[in-house]
Amino acid sequence: MNYSYVSHLICPKCSTTCNITEPQHLCTCGSPLLVEYDLETLAEEWSPADLRDRPADLWRYHELLPLQDPAYKTSLGEGMSPLVPLPNLQEDMDIRQLHMKDEGIIPTGSFKARGAAVGVSKAKELGVKELAMPTNGNAGAAWSLYAARASLESTIVMPVDAPKITRNECALSGANLYLVDGLISDAGRIVGKAVEEHGLYDVSTLKEPYRIEGKKTMGLEIAEQLGWEVPDVILYPTGGGVGLIGIYKALKELQHLGWIKSDKMPRLVAVQSEGCAPIVEAWNQGLRSSSFWENSETIAFGINVPKALGDFLVLDALYETEGCAIAVDDASLLDEQKRIAQKEGAFVCPEGAAAFLAARKLRETNWINADDHVVVLNTGAGIKYPDTVNIEIPILNPGEELQSKG
Amino acid sequence: MNYSYVSHLICPKCSTTCNITEPQHLCTCGSPLLVEYDLETLAEEWSPADLRDRPADLWRYHELLPLQDPAYKTSLGEGMSPLVPLPNLQEDMDIRQLHMKDEGIIPTGSFKARGAAVGVSKAKELGVKELAMPTNGNAGAAWSLYAARASLESTIVMPVDAPKITRNECALSGANLYLVDGLISDAGRIVGKAVEEHGLYDVSTLKEPYRIEGKKTMGLEIAEQLGWEVPDVILYPTGGGVGLIGIYKALKELQHLGWIKSDKMPRLVAVQSEGCAPIVEAWNQGLRSSSFWENSETIAFGINVPKALGDFLVLDALYETEGCAIAVDDASLLDEQKRIAQKEGAFVCPEGAAAFLAARKLRETNWINADDHVVVLNTGAGIKYPDTVNIEIPILNPGEELQSKG
């Protein structure tokens, strides 16, 4: 058996193929590239039983990942995050079964670790010495820390307003970190120039093909954790949408391998903020690509992406699975965040709270049925966003007593 | 097979036994109580093969945990945190093999989740309605969130200076949260009075017997992750010391069961800060208990415990395993924290950094040998402590370019 059954790269727009032995970025047509595997051979040589004694991390699926030589594996133990049942919340929402895929329980505290682990490992295998990216925070944190582990240099540019904790993570990793007094698009322009002029390896969202493969493992894990079944609905907070693209890709690959027996596909839901909802607008109009969202703003910083490079792949996944796109408002998502903590003891990130709120709203309109099985992605730990919680707390003097038990 | 093989509680000081069917706190002699199991029967009926298909969380060891009815299990998927190899750091320290048990990869972002999961589950089983505790932050965060999940009320009192993120976690959980303009000892007095007057269930460190059992699972996991072998040295940042007591208890139980074949026990190391080192002082003098450390102060807030209720159990574990106790200074542990991020991509908490620094120092004095296998506990995620990182970062205007690649 091979360590990986990766075969080549393909452009989902113009079907051009590329090799996986050299660094690749976008297709000449401008589209992101997708990774293809020899699924025919893999279906014959690999079965779920092979996973039985493997560690509970994303590398248990190495046959379906692009890294060819395990010597370059760069891992901090990421993956197999818990799929947590939420009995109290499902009752509150009147949904038969509700699970949270909790991506707060992962190195660097967000799902970005998956893309970084696989992306950095492959970059190292390809002989890359230094990578560069713009970031709204979590991606930069993950990529710079995994780069440090792989002894790669990294150049990271982030808006000054990005969450301070993610800035700390980049700084501590020893990255060449710059803040820009502007938006992620400004950071992107600065990185683009630096890539051109200094020959850095561009790991901006979807500008290298391997991040999707890391994110894909969320889909592989959900299927495995449900005994190789799929739920009825999966909700995903959507900025760049890489996770949604990846989950869809994973489930199709598992069907192709025969590991998921039915041809049922969950309805995929892209959740955005009302302050930045380009995918929702495109979906409402039945379009296959989105338009740049002017003056975007939301407390859910991770989904503040005015125009995603892979928007057409996200929209395709929504149409093909009979899913939908929905936007929620910031104030209500903060209420939902509090409700989840009080009912289930989970402190989700604002992006995750947005996805839960979307489930609630879609249930209210009966788009989600009472007997559906719903999985919500919480893409990061709530503790990374200390400024989203504002609750008045009484202060006592050392000698004081509590007047009542509460 | 029973779900649990728990039998009774025993006082390690005066050998008094108590039942496990009613709420219990300290022994009448003032000592914490320890949980005993029917290890003879368990050894006959249970083997490592039984774990093979169980989920990767701490409940895989339920036979060796105190909860008797799984209906009361209160879980957010905690446990089986990664045991991460650190090839770059081990070379830097000249140690044959160095692993980090990364307790940042767990619900609530700290190892306190283990004690809370098991403690809250058992409290629920015992019919408790409301619990109370003083906290320096992480324990309160974990217990209040797990209490929320179990639909128990909680009253939490913490110093105003405790890390803001942990305060957020408690507040968001819906706990009755109070800040005290003083130290954890002041918080403890307020909770003590409230427990007396309002009949709350006291879950202060070691005042209920089940938190140790949750922490114990770190030891069970280390042994399983190493293929039922033990390392030569385990270093643990020591405040209340519950984790160290638990790990020692776990390894002895595994030896008793015959799962660990050799009678070798790792040398256990209690790591403290120079600003609060009561265990180190006691160990240096060969004493079996510690004295209150006046005016304690350290940036590693979690190990700022001037006098631990279980100090004698910690010291016993050090003497019995030929371990030691060592203190490190705050400035050097922050340097170590940065070094770990840059060499291994791991952002550890200050307490974890203290333990790594202790390993480095013990290697320098040859207390740790070059051919030892060393495991360091990182007790929480570095992202929970945003104020420990202070690095100057250049700010660019949107139109600017990077002058060099770095």
C-alpha cells in the first residue's frame, strides 16, 4: 500500500490537469486547483477496518491526503475533534438530533489547523523554504505555528483590527509579522507584491491546492464518527468557504470508495453575517458566482470575506446538495452564543454561534424538519474572542458574604 | 461487566473508609479522601483490548472512574489529548526523547476540564443541585461550564486579577459569579461561608474526592499512548498538585491491573514558580508537608497556590518515585514559552512553559540524563493568556510594500 493515493491536480473550471510534484498555485484560467486521487485502486486496497488502530488525528486518513512521504508530516496532534451531542439545545430547537463538530478542540484553537497541517507538510515536501499569506487572524496563527514546527519561514500580514490573540500566536511563532492599517484585501495586495518580488510561496486561501485537503478531513471525521452515515443537514459558517468545499469533496470521495453506502448527501448550508453576505446574495439570485461585498462588517471576524476565490465551488455545493445560504445578525448570534453556553456548557466562537442561529431560523421556517439529524460546525474556541463577552459581575471585598446562594 | 468498579473512599492519612453513595467531602481528620476500586475483579474482567473500539475521550476508562450510571455522564468530548513528539526541542535540550502531553487541546482549553467532567458527572449522580468553589480562573471556567451542561447551578468566586478569559467562561455559563478584590484564599473564605449557610456542594480543590479521578486519566492516557509503557520522567506544573497525585494513582492502578508490565515508575517532578514554591521548599527540607507561602506572586497564575490541601500526597509521590521539586523564575519561563513556539509551533501556557524550563534545568544538572524519555505536561492553551506575549510588530499603511522578504 502507498502512503498516499494522490494522482494529480485538476481545474474544476477548465479541466486542465497539473502534476503534484512541483509547487502549484492557481490554474492558468484563474481558478483554484483541486486534488485528485486514484480512487479506483484505493477502493480495492483500503477499508474502514484499516483505521481501527490508528491514532485519533487527521493523519489516520493519509491515503486520502496529498502528502506522499510521511517524513514531511508536520503535526501537533490535530484532528478527530469531538462530535458532541447537544440534547438540551436540540430540544430547545425542536430538532430530533443535533451535533456540534467542535473545532475549538484542536491545536491553535481553530479549524485552520487542519489546512495548515496538511498545507505546510506538503509545502515542506515540495521543497518550499518560506511561505506568505494575508490573514484575518486564525489562518495566520495556524500557518505560522505549523511553519515554525516544519522549520519554514513565514511572512504574515494582518489587519490591525484582527483579534489580538491570533496576533500573539503569529508573533510568538517567530513569523515575519506585519499589521496593516486596513482590511484583509489591503493585506492581500501587500502579500501579492512580496510574493512576486521575493519569490515566496503564496498560501493565501485556495492559492495553493492542499489546504482544502486538510479541511476535507472534517467531512471524513463526521462520517466516521456517525458510523459511515451522513446527517441530513450540515451548517457551516462561510467566509472563504474552504471547509464547505472540503466537506463536500470528502463525502463524495467516501461515496466513491463505497465507505458511505447510500447515495444520500447532506443538504449543505452556508451561513454568513448580514454585514457580509455575498454568497447568500448570489444564492438568493440563483447565481453561480458572487459579487464583492462593499463595506463588510461583522463581529464574526472569520467570516468577514467580501469576495471568496472559491465562491463558485461553494455555490455549486449548495445547488448540488439542495442546500441553502442564510445570513444572521450580530446581536442575535451573540445571544445564541450565550444560550449554547448556558444550555450545553460549550463556549463557541461567534462564527459557530452564527451557524447555530441559522439552524434555529431554518427550523422555524421548516426548511429543517423536526426529524432531521443536523450537524453544526463550530469553527473555533470561544476563548479566542474575549471581547465578545460583556457581562456585569459583582465585586466583593475580602470580608464580605454572599447574601443569598445565588 | 459493570460500568464502574468503584468500591469505596479511603482516607490516606487515617485509613477511615466512607461509602460512595452519598456526597462526601473531607475525612473527619481533615484529609482529602481517595477513591478505591475493586482492582482484583477488574484485573480479571478487563483488558486493553476492550478499549480498542471506544471513542478517544477519557470515558474509555469508565471501569476505572467513579461514575456508576452512564446516564449521568457529562461530557464535551474531553480527553485523549495529543502526546506530541518534540524533535527540535529534545535536540536543543539534549534529551533522547521528549513528549508534550498537550492539555490545551481539550474543552475549556485547560486540563481542569478532566476534573470537572468526572466531578460534575458524579455530583449529578449523587443528586447535587448546586455546587460552589473559589478559583484562580481555569477550574471555575471548567466547572461552571460542565455544571451548565449537567443543568446544575454553580456559584463561583474568583480574584479580580484572574485571567479575563476565564472570567468570561464562567459568566457565559450562567454561573452565579462573584469577583473578590483579594486572593484565592479570600475567595475560599467567602465560598466556605456560603457552603455552610446555603447548603451548597463544595467542589474546592480536593474537598470532593472525584476531581482526582478525572485528572488521573492523564496518567492512563500517557501509558496507553506509549503502548502501556511509562517514561523515565514526568514533569508537572504544581499548584494544588491534583494532576500529579492523579497521575501517580493512575500508574499504580495500571501496575496493579497488570496493564503496565514492569514495576518501573517514572520519577515525578513538581515544578513551581520562584514566587510561590511551598512544595519545593518542603522537598528541599525533606518534609512531608508544606508551609503557607507568604505574598505569593507569579505570572503563571494557575500555580499560584500558597498552601495546597494535598501537599502531603504530592510530596509522598515525589519521595516514593525518587522524583524532585524545582522552582523556576517568571522571566525565564516566558523565554522558554517563546522558544517552544519557535522550535515546535506549540503555544503553551505559562505553567506549561515552567515545566519545560524545569526539564531544561534538570538536564543541565544531569538530574535528567541524555538517554531519558521525558514527558512534560502542558496544562492549558497559551491563547488563554493574551497578556503574557509582548512583541513589537511593525504597522504598514495599505499602499506600502515589504522592503525585504522578512
